[in-house]
Amino acid sequence: MRKGVKGAIVGAVFTVMVGGAGYGAFNIVSALDGDGGGSGGAGAERTGPPSGDEVAETTREFFAAWERAQGPAAASYTNNAQAAGPLLTAFGEDAHITDVRITPGAARGTTVPFSVRATVSYDGRSEPLAYESRLTVVRGVTTGRALVDWKPSVVHPALKEGDTLVTEESASPPIEAVDRDGTVLDEDEYPSLGPVVDELRERYGDKAGGTPGVELVVRHAEGTGAADTSLLTLAEGEAGRLRTTLSATAQAAAEKAVQRYPESSVVAVKQSTGEVLAVANNRADGWNAAFLGQVAPGSTMKIVSAATLIDTGLTSLDGPAPCPPTAVSESQTFGNLPGLEPNPNATLSESFARSCNTAFVKFADEVRVDSLTREAEDRFGIGRTWQVGVPSFDGSVPASGGPDTAANLLGQGQVQMNPLNMASVTATATTGAFRQPVIVPQALDDRELATARGLDASTVQQLRAMMNRTATSGTAAEVMAGLSGSIGAKTGTAEVDGAKANSWFTGYRDDVAAAAMVQQGGRGGDAAGPIVASVLRAGG
């Protein structure tokens, strides 16, 4: 499994927004078209795409300087020498990579694939290193030279902006993560646990009883919060054994379920304890969006919204919650998803089960601006600085006012959640107690867990009844069909500007709650729903 080490970062100047592709992006500030003095093509009078000869010459000169460990010289053949220089220098100096041999493949236009063969040597130990990468040659905007289009992935495909390479003794000993019953959670069998185990090792490696080894790692950009990623082990450390709250059975089901839908994430928790039973992601960027995502949860938020209406005395399970075709709040018109028939006599239970947006919007002028915020924080523990055991985003429900008061009730507006948050919301709604999710026992480090008031028994009874109705005869009935025991669910469809909606679903079965999100997955029952149902079917 991937492992973390100590050391300083060398990399490009960068600004990090919310992590993960689709949740945000990196903004890179750099000096482009640096003119370092290499030939790399003709002068500023040249225009248009580089010719085949220019591609070959630039590639040859770039590779030659890289092989000779001449970082600044190699960087001069790129269109961002300021960013390329430190990383190419670190390749030889900090990563201790020597005997570099780079073999180009056949160019495809201006793109050249290549293989790297080298040796990593540190403290008397050596191991061979081999990998494939590619580069593209472009015309410099200001110089007219043919230059390598700089990306850190040119140096190694695992590198992103701000990352660097380091070889040294690990900062933390390796760990053997095991589930609640002692089953080893091997990354080959449970691939989406890689980033989670990296973080567990960084935090608890020195408590698990192992000894550090020597590794070549990717040191991720400062500010991302990501643990180092191991690329090559020169000397094996002795792994310490770290027990987690995960269930190998639930994790296996989660891993299999997310593979059916790109850009998907799911979390399952044990309702009676808050212990995380499974966390899985199927994302191109490898990011743990299940714990760190910050996006609108759509109508799954109506669990908290319904609790707010009940706890503030505005309505109740069998109380009025009319479902008109449209509703207006703060001069903004809201509608329902296509196919939903209006019902002016609907109860809260019916509007919840059918996921009627306008029924909730009609209450926007009656709730206080901070009513939903207070309910989310004080009763559901949202935004209370959770100490899960690995980094997490703990949800945000700001009192934003204006048309966002109505939008927030629908899980849009300024509300931001992830599957971990929504699995916890479901557990709180169905048990009445907020139990902050954990992935390792609190006793491991005596960290202070977040607390909240929880819900009154009457509110819990009403929420369970509404979620059960949703699962048996409402919008989640098709997905939840065939699940035995005590069940409940809520679907969610989160609109995204200019893109297909994100699919959300949260549900429970007996003592397990699970929530999933699929970016651009459409309606809640289309993609996220089948993921949750599969995890609930497996149990804990």
C-alpha cells in the first residue's frame, strides 16, 4: 500500500481550490514560455504547430539534458521553465534517481510517448525504476520556439501540479490495515482504500508498532492534505497492525457497486455507533470524494428540512404540505421534476415520499433564515469539526437568506455535503442520536469527537415513517424493492449548471445507513440508488 514520508516540498507556485476534479480545480500561476537558451526549434518568426523535425529535435534535447541530471537545462526546453526546473532537479537530487535512460516511441503528431529506465539509490540500497509517460511539443506563445508543453506528469504520470519526488526513510512505518473482525484490507482487493490507508498510516503509523522503510514517494502539494504516495520501496519496513471500524463484507460490496458508475462515491455507517463500515470511490482523479466532497446534496437534504419543519412546529407527518406545480420565494420560481403530479391537499409525508420541491419552498417564508442551519448543526452535528480519523469535510448549511433560504431547503443553494455527511444524517434521523462517524476507534488517540443534541423521539418516529414510505411506495421504491428488515430511503437530484444532474441517494436497513453520490448520474434512483441498495443488501 502507499506510504508517507517526511520532507519538504519543491514544486510549482499554485493555488488550491476545493479538491478533486468536478468538485473544484487547481489554478496554476506560472511563468510561461521561459527562454532558457536551448535550440528547440526556430525563432519567434515561426508560427503554427511544430513540424516533425522540430518535435524530434526538442524531444531529443530535452531528454538528453534530463538524462544528464541537468534540471535547469532540461527545463529550458519547456514552456514553463520556472515550474519545470525544480521538479526536474529534484528528480536527481531529492529522489536520488540515477542512470536515467529515456527511450522515445513513435511520435503521434506532436505527442511523443516514451519509457524511462533508471536506478533509485539511497543509503547503500538500490532498486530499478521503470515507467511510461508522454509529452507534447507546442509552439511557444511569446518565443515561437518548439517547446515541451510542461506538465508534472511528463516526469512521472503520478505527479500533479505542486508535487515532487523524494526518496528517504519513511516518516511513518507501514501499516497493515484490518477490518473490525481482523480481516486484512489489502489495496489490491479494495482499491479505493488506497488514499484512506495513506492517511491512516500518516496519522497512526507510529502507534501501530511497525518500523519505517525507505521509499521513493510522490510528495503531494502543500495545502492539499494528501498523504504521500509510494512509488518504489527500497527497504521494507515492518508493518504495524491497525484495526479500523471497516467491514470487509460491506467494503467489498461498496467497491463492486461503485465500479458500475464513473465518478461515484459511497459511505456506509453503523447507525448505533457511527462506525464507518465502508468507503469507496470510483473516480478518475483517485480523490476520496466520499469524505472530502463539497457539493449540493439535492433532495436527500429534505431529511433535515423535514426535521426543521417538524421541530419548529410548522407542520408534521400528517400535517399540510401542499404540492403545487410551482412556488415562488424571493421572486424566484421553483418547480418540480418532470412527471410529478401536483397535489394541493398533500401532507408532509406524501410530499416527502414523492420528493415535491414546491411543498418545501412554500415554507421558505415561514422558517427563519437560520432555522435550517441551527437544525443541521445542533441536532445533526453538521459542521461541528468531526474527528473521523482521516481528513473529512463535515458539511455546511449556511444561513444565506434571500432565495437561498428556499434553495437550501431543497439541498441546493449554498448547502454542501458528501456521502459521509448524508450517511450520518440518515443515522441521526433514524436513531435520534448524533454519533460522529469514525473510521478508527476513538481510544486509539483519545481525540475529541463532535457532539450534537440529536432529535426528539417524536421527530424520529415521523422521519422514519416518511423514509419508510419513500422506500416502499415513493421515489425510492423501485431501488429498495426486495430489501428485508427495517428500511427507509430518500432520493436526491442535484441540479448542476450546464451539466447533467448529480445523482444522490441515502437509505438504511436495520443498523446500517449508506449514502452515495454519482456526478452527472441523473436522478437519485438512476445511479446512486443502486449503489446504496447493493451496500445495504450486503449489510455490515
